[in-house]
Amino acid sequence: MGGRDLAVDLGTATTRIYVRGRGIVLEEPSLVAVAAADRRALAVGTDAKRMQGRTPAHIEVVGPLQAGVIADLDVCERMLRHFVEQVNPRRFSRPRILVCVPSGITAVEQRAVQEAAESAGARRPVHLVEEPMAAAIGVGLPVHQAAGSMVVVVGGGRTEVAVVSLGGIVASQSLRLGGVDLDEAVIGWVKKHHGVVLGERTAEEIKLLLGSAYPPEEEAAAEVTGRDLVSGLPRTVVTSTEEMREALEEPVSAVVDAVKLTLDRTPPDLAADILDRGISLTGGGALLPGLDQRLADETGMPVVISGNPCHAVVRGAGHCLERLDQCAGVFVGARSA
């Protein structure tokens, strides 16, 4: 008996799973709590997230993916198996699985993803689709037409910029930079300018509360609590949207530069299409206030944020899963085969 087919957006920060015929059924943090002694998995996903920053020495919360690729294969296999069993509890079924991967992924990284999926119970072959292509399909861009479409995916650990036409990627840039790096920029700024060390969860919360890529209509401020570098005791400091914008300037500028470089490498006729259609901004980073306005100002192109940009990649992967034969041409390796 064939298993229920799955499309997996295996992200650095969040894993999402689309089940054929049902839609998106799982969205959990890409985290695993493991025993430090034997690397045994103790909690996965949301349960592991609750433990982050609060574990004793014998428990470690790890993210098995870094910058969109697998850094710890064993832990990734256990995490993916746990998620697949949640959405496909039939033990003896082997579903077809489609996995989203970064553009320009190496053969070794491809094999690691396929091994992780097969270990989780996937039927061979495991299909791979590049994230910017999946995102373009997910937001409804005409990827199979002879017209240029540009998509920017700002994920948890990686930013993908691509121009798509005739079912292929014409020009692209891939940065090992994403939402996790924005959190680290906040931690570094507060540590340098206030002498206070923040935890990862606190940094993410303050980024969501005060972070921006463009000056807002009204500046705001908030208190943030961390550990004083000198005394080692808890201390509360006040930070503002202006400070957070300065803290995030370097990673935001890197994203803008990647978009500019991709546009510079785009053939003129396709660039004209993009000017008409606009740049589609997706991924969790698209929710950073003012990022769309910053990109529009720097490139002179209209920028559109799709409804629920976090789900663009998994929606596109789900579309490919529902139409596996028609979309086979966009899978990684399809053109070279």
C-alpha cells in the first residue's frame, strides 16, 4: 500500500510539511533536544523549542540544519522521521517525498537530504526542488512562460534570489544569511553598546518587536533583560527601533546587494518583465517591517509581499506534488538527466 505523498520545506528555523490532498499539516521548529552523552533525541520541534536556553548541562538543543543545508545528518534523520510519523502514522507505508533545497546545492548536500528522507521512510526516488523555484510557484508566478519573474526568499538561515523563466532559473544568488543572522546581529549590538548578553529567544522577540529595515512613521522603544557582562547579574536596558535598525543594517544591506547583483546579471528583456511584474518577496524575513520598501527604493522595482510569505515555498512544493508529472522538469537534476 502506497503511503500518502509529502512535500517538505526543510528549513533552518522551521520545517513545514504538505500532505497531498490535505494541504499544510505540520509547521514546527527545526530543533532537537539531545542527550549530551549519547546524542539520544529527547524532544523534537515545538517541545525542543520550549527547552531552548533553559537546559541543564546534560541536555543540548541543536538545529541539525545550518544555512539551509544539513549539518548533522543523524539528528536531521531523527527529526524528519519524527515529523513524517506525525503526519503519516501508517508504519508499513512508504510515501513519495519531495524536499525543497537551496539553489546551487552540491551533490554531497543533495545526497544528505535524500538519505535523511529515505531514513524517514520515503520511497525512492526522493525528488528535490530548489527553494526559489518552489517559492515562485507558490506565489503564482508564471514560471513556465517565456517571461521573467523574480523571487526573493529570506529564510531562517539562507537568502535565495532568483530570476525564473521557462521553468528554469536564469540568474540567482544564494546567501548564507537569514533570520538567524538577524537575531545574532541583535545579540552582538546589545552586547557591544549596552554590555548585556541576550539569549536567542529574547533576541528574536526584540527583533520582532522593534526590528525594521526602513525608518517607521513612529519610532518606539522597549525594555530588554539580559545578563550583565561585568557583574554577571540580570540587567534591564532600553533599546529602540532606531538602534535595532542600525543593528540589522549589515545583514539587510547584504540582502539588498544580492538582489542588485542578480538584477545586474539578468538579460535586459527579462529585466523589463520584472519591472512590469515586480519582485516577489517571500520567506519569514519578508515580515521584517520596511524590507519591501528598502528593496523598492534601492532597486527602483515594485516589491510585492505574498499573502503568508512563510508558506510560499511549501505551497509551491505542494503544487509540484499534486502535479508530479507536469512539474518533473523543475526538479533538481531534471535538465542534466
